[in-house]
Amino acid sequence: MTDEYIVTGSYDCTAKIWTKNALTQWNLLHVINLHNDSVWDLKLKGETLVTGGLDGAIGIFSLVNQALTTRFFFKVQSHLSKS
């Protein structure tokens, strides 16, 4: 959360970016629909948003002047084997 944005992740496989409209009102600005499972991890720092989902995917986005741009979206593959 920043003074201007709140970012939420959900079981519906989306991340949502909300923008402040008034002192206590927030409006939906963007919906990110790239994950295939719940989005649990989010970090917004400056103009960079990072999302992480249970699908093993990580998204890196730019949020500049309320415009959202996807910089990278990739699935992390585990190299751990079960014994």
C-alpha cells in the first residue's frame, strides 16, 4: 500500500490495483489476469509491482502515471526432486 495505491491478491487468480478517490474511497484501476492460481505475494515499491502466485509464476510490472505495463512474467520451475 502507498498513499496513492493499494494492491490486493486473491484466490480468483487475480491481482488488483486500487487508486485513492477520496479520503476513504478506493476505485479499481487495474486487474492482472495472468496467474493460473491464487495470488498471495505482492510488493509495490516506487513504480514497480511484483506479484507471486501459487502457480509458481512471478510477474514484474511498471505502474507509471496509473498506466500498467508488464515487464516480465515467468514461471519458476523447481529443481528439487522428491526422494
